[in-house]
Amino acid sequence: MVRVDLIRRFAGLGLSRQMLVVEAILTLAVAAAAIAFAPYRRAVKFGSRPLAANRGDDVEGIVWSVNAASTRVPWRAMCFERGLALQWMLRRRGYDAKLVYGARMKDQSGLDAHVWVTLNDRILIGGEEAETYGSLATHPECYGWAGRDLVFGSELKALRRHSKFGREIDRQALSRFVSLGYVPAPLSIYRGIFKLEPGCILTIPAGAEPLRGAPSEGAKGQIILSRYWSYRDVVLDGLARPFANEAEALDALDRSLGESIRGQAMADVPVGAFLSGGIDSSTVVALYQKYSSTPVRTFSIGFEEAGYDESAYAAAVAKHLGTVHHEHYVTVGEARDVIPRLPQIYDEPFADPSQIPTYLVSRFAREQVTVALTGDGGDELFAGYNRHFLVPRLWEKLERVPSPVRKLAGAGVRLPNSVLSFLAAGGSRRPDRAAKLRQALAIAGSAGSIDDVYASLLDEWAGDESPVIGQQTGVPPLVLNGATPDAVRLMYADATGYLPDDILAKVDRASMAVSLETRVPYLDHRVAAAAARIPIGMQASGGQGKQMLRKLLYREAPRDLFERRKTGFDVPVGQWIKGPLRPWAEDLLDQKRMAAEGMLDAEIVGRRWRDHLSGRRDSANALWSVLMFQSWLREEAA
């Protein structure tokens, strides 16, 4: 029989979840008195060792369920060994016991749940169900083999504790990372270790051979990957049953989002919300305040650099809504001090520069609250990114342009950065605007399909040689078929890739690092279903997305508070690595050390670095990925 090491680090949990573990142990003691269990041992050591559950060489099963918003479920975390106990527990909670074998433990709130169950010598590993019952999960499960031992858990650092854990870097994963800034599921940075994609169950029989590659859904074999909740099905159902008019769509959205917020705002600890002043977070806060009997606590941070500070907008929204608003201005030094901690916080290479302010606002909020609601997911579900409606429009025009003319436009990438910056933003001194225009010109010269346009917008090394030795850069293709509207295909790709692997991973890891629990109202399954039924013509019009979300917000706050350019949660890392962070960057980009490591091509990276320093090309995001990998690699080897 396969020996199973089930690992979860207690230290990585927030305070509220640590209390749930304690509650689980007490509940187990009560259950043991009522039901005859086979002899077992259970070890919990606070702060330094994983939570382990096993019986000899076989882990019989563990269920971790957090349903903090439910008023009808008396206990919120359970650890049991046998199906008999599991059925008993489920029946006491009013569930059909069979559902657990499909990992569909869910209540009306749909909050976080991890499920690991054994049934007839098979191990079922279920990913986190999150607010959508898993289709858009905030926290993936990692699994793989250490020698002949199956290991799995919610953090790679827990798996690394196994004495036989291999540390070989997966070069394909590294190539995807430098392109995207994150390692997309099912890959992890380690070869032979995978992430269970959201909404999936992995069934592993006793005696199964270790996997060489990630399993495919529906593929035959010993190890079976199946899906218990499909966002794809939700999207296709929404296309088949669209709302008839805006009034119907707004009512459904108001109802589903309101129910989600009311459920997720319930807790026995202090709760607040992040507020940036943008559409997504402002809508969450507006409805939260609408249904709250007391002023909501909101949190934002500001920056010294011009063009990156939105704190004034957040303060204005908070004043109108009547929240108790807290803001903190971050100094350049304070932001830079976070950077050495990033490899520890994010567990594997992660290079979204907004990871820095996300950590800072989480740390600031944790001074007063234990739970924070966020506005993540609004862009992906409601056509909030410019690419959702600009990419189809761009490709429609590009198709009509003769190839020689398109190649001529592509030559514009050689224009100086100062010229591109002026053309892109009407004189704005935001260098990232120039980078986006340069990217658009490169697309015009090379794209052969709408998939190419989308991939080029995401790939920071598009059009260049890959810096990963022996690999090509690239982005996974769009997966919904061509009969689906292009804008919906792009939204689906973002919701199932960029959202869980970048946005949700960023917030989850940053908040966990300071013991803050974040909840995501937009990812409630009812909200996702309502959003999918909004026709794309209602979602985006007049060159602007999130139309239904805006109209819902305008019921609670005046339009003029939000009529401004979308900024995002950025920090000027491109300027920092040319200025105060340059010694740190040049140390990590040392060509001799890079050549000795054998992962990245020192000459390709060096050329991009020199172009960035000279101002010929803004490569902030591309270089940030390299720097984050190099920083992680040193931490991993320590």
C-alpha cells in the first residue's frame, strides 16, 4: 500500500484557522467517545511542524472544513479517520454522506473547504472549494511524490519537509513563470510536483506509480482527475440563458452579491474591507455598508510617487459611504523593506509587483481586523480589463491590414521609450504606458490569430528569445471554442488562469503571512452564475467594461466619484531597480553566478537589463520575474 504523508503547516494558518484546528482536535475527542475507531495516532505541534494524521503507514483520511459564515452549523473544522465517522459527522450536519466522496461539502455560504478522503483504499484529494465551491479557488492543493511517498498539502514549503523531497526545477514551469510572472496550474516550480486545479478531485489508488506529468481530466489510467464544479459549464449555461434586459441583470446581481457579502461578513472576529476607490472594492464596501448596522472598517494605503497613489479616491468613497476609514502612507523605504521577505511569503517564484502593496495593506488591516473582504474577481467576471473588448476589436482590424503594413507598424517597437510614453498616455510620465504601447506594436507585427494577440499581451518576453535555457516562452492557448464570443473567451481565460494563479494567490499568500483571512465576495458561485448570464453587450460598451457593476454601484454612490482612468495596484519597481534597488538587482543578475546555476541565459537577461537602464526599453515586469526567481533560488538553496 502507498504510504501517504499528509502535510499541512499549522504555522501558515491565520489566527482564526489556528483556533479551528484546536476546535477540530476537541471535536475529534468527542467523536472518539461515541464511535469505535481503529487505533490511530495524531500529532499536532504548534508553530513548527505540520498537522499530520496517519495510522501506521496509511492515512485514512482528513476533512478540513471552514464554514465560518454559517449560522446552522455548530462545528466548523473536523478531523476524522474512517468513512463511518465521516458519515456520522455529515449526517449530524444535515448533509448527504455520499457527497463527501465527490468532495462537495458545501453550505449556503460556500466558504473555504479542503477535503481529503480515503474510500476503499483510494485517496481522494479535493482542492479548496472557496466561494465558488472551488471553480475559482483562492488556495490550491499541491501534490506529488517524494521517492515512493505521496505528499500533498496547501503549501510547497510543507512538502519540502519530507526527507526524500526532490528539488529539481521544472524548466517548463520556469519558462511559463518568466512569461507570466506566476507558475500556472497544474505546474509547480518543482518537477514532479503539481497543483490541483480549482474544482477538481484527484483519485489515487493504492499502489499507484508516481506521475511523470500532470494528469488530464478524463484521461484513463490508475490516477483519475475529475471535476466536481465547472466554471466552463456556468459560462456556457449563461450564454444559453442570457438576461433579457438590464433591469433583470441588475436585480440578479444585486441579490446574489448582497447575499454573498452578508454571508462572508459574518464572523466571531473583527471584520473589515480593503478599499482602493475603484469600482470593484467600492461596490463590495457599498453593499457591505448598506447591510451593516454599524460603520464598516475600511483600509487603504497611499504612495509617495506621483501617478501611483489612489488613496484620495478611496478616502472620498469612504466619506460618502460613511465607513470608518483607515489609510496609511507607505514610504519608499517601507515598501523596499518587504522585498527580501517575498520568497518566503510566496513559497514559489511569484512576480506580480503589486504583491508589495498587497502585503502592506494586509499588514495594516491586520492591526485592527482578523478578516477582510476584498474586491478581487470583479475584473474577470465583469469584463474589467481593457483587453476583454480591445483585443477582439484590435484583431478584427488587424485581419484586414496587409501583412507588410502590419510589419511596418511592428517596427515601432524601436522608438525611444520617451516617445512611446508620450504617445501612449498624452504626456504622462508612467513608463508602464510606454511598455504597453511597445507591446501593442509588437503584436501588430507578429500576431496570426486572436490567441496570439492575447498571449502577446500577457507574455513579458513575447518577441524575444526566452531567458530560460532550452525553453521557449509562451502562454497557454484560449480554451473555449471559437463559437463562443471572443470577449467571453478572454474573460474565461482570465477567470480560470490569471485570477487563481496570480490575483488570488497574491492576496492569499500576502494575507496569510500576517494572519489575516481574506474573503472574496465576487467568487461566490451565485455571483459567478449571475455574471455569466449578462450578455457581453451589457458588460462592455463605449470602450468601457463592468457596465452592470458600475450601474449597481451608482445606486449607492454618485458616478463622478469613479469617472477616472483605471490605475491598478502598482508600484514603480522599474524606477526602483534603476535607482535605490540597483545594487540588489545587479547582485542577483550577476552573470557568472547565473551561468553557474544553469537556469537562465545570462547574456539574454543582461541585454534586457542594459536596455532598461539606458531607457531604450522599459522592462520592469520582465526583469522583475527574473529578479524574483533569482531571489527565490537563493532562498531555496539556503
